[in-house]
Amino acid sequence: MNLSDPIIYLSLMVFLPALGALALAFFPRGKEEAVRYTTLGITILTFMLSLGLFFDARGVEFKTGVADMQDMFSAPWIPTFGIQYLMGLDGISFPLVVLTTFLSILSFIASWSITKHVKAFCILFLLLETGMIGVFMALDFFLFYVLWEVMLLPMYFLIGVWGGPRKEYAAIKFFLYTLVGSVLMLIAILMLYFNSDLTLLNPQQLVHAGVVKVEANGPRSTPESAFAEWVESEDDALAKRFREIKAETDPAKKRQLHTFNILALQHIGQHEDSPFNREAWLGKSIQWWAFILLFIGFAIKVPSVPLHTWLPDAHVEAPTPISMILAGVLLKMGGYGILRICYPICPAAGYDLAYIVCLVGVVSMVWGAFAALAQNDFKRMVAYSSVSHMGYVVLGLGVWSLGMWSATTPGSFTYNADYWKMGVNGAMFQMIAHGISSAGMFFCVGVLYDRVHHRNLNEFGGIMARMPVYSGFAIVIFFAGLGLPGLCGFIGEVFVVLSVWKYSQLLAIISAAVVILTAAYILWAIQRVYLGAEYKGPHGEALTPMLPREFVIAVPLTVMAIVLGVYPQALLNYMQPSVDQQVQQLADWTERFDASREALKKSLGEEEEQVALAVPASLPATPAALKTSIESSARPAQ
Amino acid sequence: MNLHTLIDSLISDTLQKSLPLFGPELVLCATIVVLLLARVLPLFDRIPPVVIAFIGAVTALIAAVPQQGLASFAEIESQELFTGMLVYDGMTAYFKLFLMAFAVLFVILSQLTGIADRDDGQDYFSLVFGATIGMCIMVSSNHLLTMFLGVEMASVPSYVLAGIVKGRRRSSEAALKYAVYGAGAAGVMLYGTSLLAGLLGSAHFPTMAQRLVEFDLPTRIADRELTVMVLALAGLMVGVGLAFKLSAVPFHFWCPDVFEGASAEVAGFLSVASKAAALALLVRVAIGMTYEPPTSDKLGSPPPDVAVIQPADVHAPILLVAQQQAAGDDSAAVATTKEGPLDPVRSFVVTLIGVVSIVTCTFGNLAAYGQRNIKRMLAYSTIAHAGFMMMPVAAAVALVGMGKTAAASEAIAALMLYATIYLFMNLGAFAIIAFMRNSMQSEEIKDYSGLIGRSPLIAVAFTTILFSLVGLPPLAGFWPKLRVLQSLFEANSPLLMFVMVVAAANTALSLVYYLRVAKTMCIDREADGTRPVTLGFFQTAFVLAMALPVVLYGLDPERIARWTQQAASGLFQ
């Protein structure tokens, strides 16, 4: 086994927890401590592997300042169905992977207090971790889907067996919502798959998508030469079919080379003759429908209003460590999916629906904040704060701010994606920051609940006097959630709100105003729980100081919250190049798209303005199709 | 040509060509005879019937392996056996292998649950093997007569099997309901068969397809001829018989009652083998009626060995098959008309199967919600899955109409994959039910509560199987569902797109009731006074042998997928 090979290294990272779960299954009954320490060891080992990517310890390294996919590998998985085992890391996924492995350790330490069916808990926990890490690394759409579903079962049982009084209701609600979302996603995957065509891509894009491999030196060092060699190779079945389809000149017999490769699908989606632009149903294009289906699927996971109702139930009933994982990692998958899949693959639909996506984000922010204000249950309040905070993510991802109209020369528009980049970077930053602060907030609630066995905000008070150290940590973490400058929550929120100003001032004003609501519910909660003269609620005698175990969880979360707030560059260095590159590609695509639409409008002339207005409304027209329609419509005018 | 040469050619066809490929069925026949004789002979009656049955089933399994090995399904050329009554191709070979493998597993299961004891064993196994032979005929059927024969041969022993547990009122009731219902369906089917044969002048599927081409349906429909109505009616009546075997709505009423009344083992037999055979028969009929091979320049010329025995003397008794005249050249021209002569048939079949499949699937899933008996719940689940498995047949017919034969064979491969994965899931589920029945004398879902504490292994295995039935990746049940959806998507007609959406929605719909059982086992508290569950080593091993493939094929379905793909590739040359 050679760890310097990415396929070994990254696979190990993904499947080490699953292997650990398999090993745990053979542990004898009654060895609960051993099971716990083994699980902890596995989570730590996985974390070490992810940390190893920061350094060049084993030859597999994640470099800063590189925008493209790194450490990418592919292997056939189910060649009969055209499904590959394709994984890789870039600046979008790498921070999320590290966040996952990091939170897994902390939440497992938090689950030390669980005494019921310890072995089963550990097995499910480790399976969940495999699913989570895998989703962020998978670059084959199907692998992504399978790993996405892998998380469902463990999560159902983790909530359903170890949860609170209404655990069964909460667990099945979570399961059903997610399954409906993933069924929609499955239909979208099929739509995209059957309309994809790998032969549209040029050698460079094929190399970027990992279809053609470039070697550092030798005959395959440039994309073109590597492609030339690949397409002639006899042993590669894909290359063979590629060649056959390319050789077919008769357009009637021309077939397509379908692919599940997410990166290739991105290039196909942004191609000027994208097959996704074909009309599918009700005058809307394939990518429009795919975008809608995918967005609903991901919005359920985020969760966005009105699909958020599973979240408060699941959070309230889930045990503390599972709430930490749920808020810290699982919600991020929605945002990750929107960023990685929705926009790059379906740009025209994203362009068309940008305002709706932003609106969904803003509504979630406002709704979640008001709902949080109304809660008396401490955990429910934190859950609604997640809905509100994840609204920033959706808003930041949806902002399609392109540039500006010139102030001096009317009608001249300069394309400048800087604010757009800022918004998406802000959303990504917010995902990581929220991963830390919300996990921390749920942990703080859990610490109190373990002691006094209730979560009623109105019966707390005076915790600061009884548990000063804990209260100190808790207040820092809650302020991080609030978005206080100097803590991690601030950067993401301010980036997002700033970038929205360029897109829609109304939405920017509303989203900035949400900060006041956030401050209100968090400060009010702090006041009701931590401040006050003395604790008058039940089980007052149980309010003992923090245990060392809890200390171990609180310290890293607090430190991370402060570090990311003071020195955000630590995260941005890794993240920004990839985000910027993706946004730049989309911006270039938009410029081309606008230009072709503009050309169409002009050529149609004044008297046919109605037609011109009608055509852009149905976006599917490809530039090539536009050209022909321009020519045909221009002729009678002459 | 005199009678002598006729008989000679017939004998050589039977002995040299047909019988070697009919091996598994012959082995099963021999096993039945041995089973029944062994009871009479003084010395042999000491041998437990299960031993004979097991040896017979394994021999049949070996006989069912294609001559060039397991990976050679693609090389099997399609050929007609017994003067065109049966057809042997990759699909036949695959399904025979499937049925024989099922027979072996079923004999083992029957021994482990103790349903076939020393006294009943002979009857029980003879009935099972008899039904299996019928199913083999169904999957290889190439003629209306063998179709009907196969359906009846598979059904009649099943009626008895449903009531094999003597002295139980429910069991007898189930058997009676099944028999009465089955007889009615068979009658309707027979009437439809005779109408079809009468209208088209043949009962041989490929010949019937040619006759349909010559029939010039588009013109007749335009002329509003009454024959078209009769033809559609005949098609519907044959559909009734098939729908009964498939337990498709609205001919599903027997299924829950029979499953509840019959023993769990028999229910497993009916839900796996019987369904698979019925689906294969549906493929045979649907494809047989709607697909004309591209070598249409030789239209009308029957297979060479049939042609030999096709002289002018019509009164030769073997002339069941190819009664067509040498109506060669004029029919080839029909194929070039603007609307294909088979298009009305195709759209009829696609609409019929498509509508019935979504109704069946949705109804099965909804009706399963309220069930308290686990066998009854699984009966409705079987109905739902049968609906799901019918969908690729509709897709295949539609794809054939579009000329995409490669995609059509993919659709049939999806069905085969589904049937194979379904074997592990449902046989595993019914095995667990049977073991639990032996252990705690109950088949109510509520008595499974807290099983995780009493028998963790069984609970985990059952949960895995249930989630695989939902179709949750990475369990095996997901892949066939995916392939079905893919084939429906590729067919790309409004109806089939609707079918696809309904099918996808049904996946979410079915989650609730499977999850309820899983929840009862894993989350609910153990009820007071439940008996402890004790399972022997072999019983546990059997459950694991069923549940492990569900996980392993979920992680790597490549091999089975390739086999099914190869097996289906020969359907459309």
C-alpha cells in the first residue's frame, strides 16, 4: 500500500471510518470503553489524514493558491452503467472535508455520555462520517448521489434510537424530507446524463475533467498531446467510443457520449452549444428543470424556507453530538451541492432564476430569525438560528452581480465579477464559520441539558455564577454566531451583504437588517440563560463546573472561532482561488450569453421588439440557434 | 416428402437439438418421478425426500449453466426448440439459471424451516418442481399454446402449495381463493388466446408478428374495422391472464389473502419465482408481438427445421406452429409505409403496460401502509415491485418502436437485474419471517418489536433487506430501480416520462411502511411476554447468505449487471 498515491490516500480518508465500523461489529459485548476508544482513535486518525494534506508528508498535498482540482484520481466502478470512482479536492471541498473530520472528533467526544447501545452508536457514527467525507470528495455525480444517501440510514437511527421523546417522529420526518429531495435529484441526474455529450469538450477541458490524464513529462505533458494519445489508445473503452462518435459524420446517426463526471458536466453546461439548452417541457430548457429539481433537493438539506420544517424537529430530538454533526456538516452539503452542481452545470437556469434563489435565501434569513425570537426551547432557538444563518449561504451563492452600468457613458456595461466572487466566497466562509459556531452552540445547549434535563429558556438564569468557565466559552461562541466583528461569523455575513448591494439594494437592506434580529435573539438568549441573579429552575444542584472532556470540546471550537475571525486569510488562502475561478468562468459564460442575446435583439430591429422580448424569456436558444434565427429574421428587414 | 422423412426430421430435431437444451426441465421431471417412486419402494423410503430434492435441484442447476460457462450469455444464439414451441436464447438461459438457483435455495430453506417433513416432503417438492418446470416453459415460451401451458403448469401446483399446511382454515381458504381466481383468469386468457390465434391464423409469436404486419392495422383502424376491436379485446384478455400471474391491479386481489394464508416459504416462492417467470413471459409476449426482426426480406419463411415439416398436407397433427403460406415479398413492402404496421400494436402495449404498472405500483405501496401482518404487508410490497418491474417492458417496447434496439435490450436487462436482486431480498425476508414464525409463533408486525435486543443479527439483516427493498443506495435494491428509471427516461415519451415520475415518487412513498417495520424492530421497546428468539446455526447462515449479497451487490453490481446485459443482448438482432 502506497500512501503517496492519491487514490489510496483519499480512499483511506473516506473509508477508514467504514472499515472501523466493520471492525467494531466484531467486538464482543460489554467492551464499551474499548469500543469508544477505538472509535475515537479512528476519528482522530481520519483527522490526521486530512491534516496531512496541508503538508507534503506523504506526497499527497493540498497546495494553496491552486484553483483546479488537486489529487484527482479515477478508477472504474461500474463500467456497465458508466459510473466511475472519481474523487478529488479543490478549494471548495477541502475546507469542508477538514471541517467534517474536525467536528467528527469533537462530536464523538461529546457523545461520551451516551450509554445506550454504545457499539451500535459507534458503528452508525462511523458510517455517517464515511458518507460525509465522501460526499465532499466525490466528483462522479453518481458516486456523489450514493454517498449522499449513505448518510441517511445512520442518521435516521442516530436520531431515532438515541433521540428525545419525539425521536421517531423527528427521525422519519428527516428521512422523508431528505429522500424526497434525493429522488428529485435522481431525476435531475438522469436528465443531465442522457443529454450530456463528452465529445463536445476540447482537450483542455477533458484534461480538466480528469478524463484524459496529463503526465508531468514525456509525450503526454500537454493537454493536446495527451488527448491525441488517449483518443488513439485501444485499451481504453471510453476513448474507443469517443473516437467512434467523433468519426460519425452523418448528423442523423450521431450519438452522444454520456457522462456522470461532474466536472465534464460543468464544461458541457457552459458550452456554447450546450445540449442542456434544449427545450424539455412547458417551454423551459432541460437545464431549467434540472436546476429546479436539484435546487429543491439541496434546499431541503440547507434547509431553506419553506422546506425547513424537518430541521427544528430533528435538532430538538437528536442527541447533542448528532445535533452538532447535523448543524455543523450535514447542512453544508446543501450549500456545497448548490455551489458545485447547480450553478456550474445549469448556468442559464441559474442566471434566469438568480433572483428567486436570492429571495429564498433572504426569506430564510428573516423567517428563521423571527422564529428563533419566538422560541422558549433553547435548542429549538439554536435550530432556527441555523435556518437563518444558512440563508446567508443561499443568498451569497445566488448573487449574480455582474458588474456595473457606467456612470459617464449611458448604456455601457462593464463586466466585473469581483462582487460576485465576494458573495460566493462569503457564502463559503459562512458555511465553515457556521459549522464551527452552530456546532458550538448545540454543544453549549447540550452541556446544560446534561445537567438540568430541561431546555426551557425561561427557567434558566444565573448560569454565569454557577459555571463561569463554561459561560465564558458559551458567550464567545454565541457571539461568533451573532456575527460580532473579530469572530468567525462576521466575515461571511459582511461579504455576502456587501455583494448583494450590487445585485439588489432591497435584498441587501433586508439582509443587513436581519443582523439586528440575530443580535436580538442571541443577546436575549444569553441574557435569559447566563446572566441574572441566580438559577431558579429544576435540578439546580446538578450545575457542576465543566468536565475536562467538555473542556476539550469547547477550547478548539472557541479557538477556531477567534482565529477565523481575526485572520480569515487562513481559510481564504485555500478556498479563494477555486471559488474565484468558478465564478470567473460563470461570469465569462454570462458575458457570452448576454452578447448573443444582445446581438439577437439588435438584429431583430425596433418593430419586432416583441419577438425579441419573447425569445430571451425562453432561454434555451443556443448561440448557434440564435445565429440562424437572426439570419432568418434579418432577411425580411432588408 | 412422405411421412417417414417428416418423422425422421422431427425426431432428429427433438433429440439432437431440443432435448439437450431442455436439460434442466428433464432433470426436474426425473426428480419428481424419483421422489414419488421412492415412497413406494421399500428400501428407498428411508431416504429423506429433501436429499433427493436437493440432489435433483443441484443437478438441474448445473444443467442450466450455459455450455460455454457463466459469462457466455452473449454467445447464445437464439434458436427455436420443439418446432418453434419454445425459444432458447440468452434470456431463456438466464432465467432458467435463475429459476434453478432459486429451486436449490428453496429446497435448503424448506429443510431449514422444517416445512417439508418426512411425510409431506415428497408431495411438497414434487409440487415445487412441477411449478418450476411450468415457469421454465413460461420463460422460454414462443407460442400461445406453450404460454398457456406454462401458466397453468406453474399455477396448478401453486394452488396446492398455498394450502399445503393441512388443518389450517386460513390456509385452505387461501388455496381455494387462489384456485377459483386462477381458473377464472385462465378461462379468460384461453378465450383471448383463441381469438388471437383465430384472427392471425397462427399461434407462433414471430409468425403472429408477421401476420400483424400483413394485417395492415393502420388502414384498418382508419377504416374503423371491427376486427381491430376484436384484436384489442383478445390482447386485453391475454393481458388478464398475465396480470393475474403478475398480481397486477386490478387482478391482484388473491395476492394478499394467499400470502397471508399460505406459509411464508410458499409466499416466498410465489413472490420471487412466480413473479420472475410471469415477467419473462410478459417480455416474450410483448416483444414477440411488437418486434419484427430486421431480416424482413425473408419474411414468412419459418425457421429451417420448421420448414421441413411444413408441407402442404395440413392434416399432419404436428402443424401447430407455422401455418403460414409462403407469403413473402408483398409483406416486405408494407414495412416502408409511413406509419409502421406494428406501431398501433406498440402504442397499445405500451399504454396498457404503462398504465397498469403505475396503478399497480402506487396501489401496492398505498395498501401496504395499513397492514399489521408482515406477510400481508410483503404481499402488497410484492404487488408494488411487480408494477415497478413491468415498467421496463413498456420502455423496451417503446424503444423498439423508435428503432433503439440496444436501449431496448438494456431495458430488459434492467428487468433481469431487478428479478435477480429481488430474489435475495424477498427470499431473505420470507426466510426470516418463517424462522421467526417457528420461533415465536407469530407473524404480526408488532411482535417484532425490540427484535434488535433479542436477535441483533436477524434484526440487522432484516433491516438491510427492508431498506434495499426501498431502493436506498448503496444497497443492491437501488441499482435495478435506477436502471428502470433510466430506460423509462430514454424512451422519452410523455406517458413513460409520467411513469418515471410516478415510479420515482413511489420510492419515497414506499419508505414509510418499510421503515415502520425497521422502526418496530430496532427502536421500539420489547413487548412484555414475547418469547426469546433462538435460531440455529444454519438458519442464521441462510439469512446471512441472503442479506450479504444485498450489501455486496450494492457496492459492486458490475458482474451481475454485465451478465444481464449479455443475456438481454441477443433479444434483438
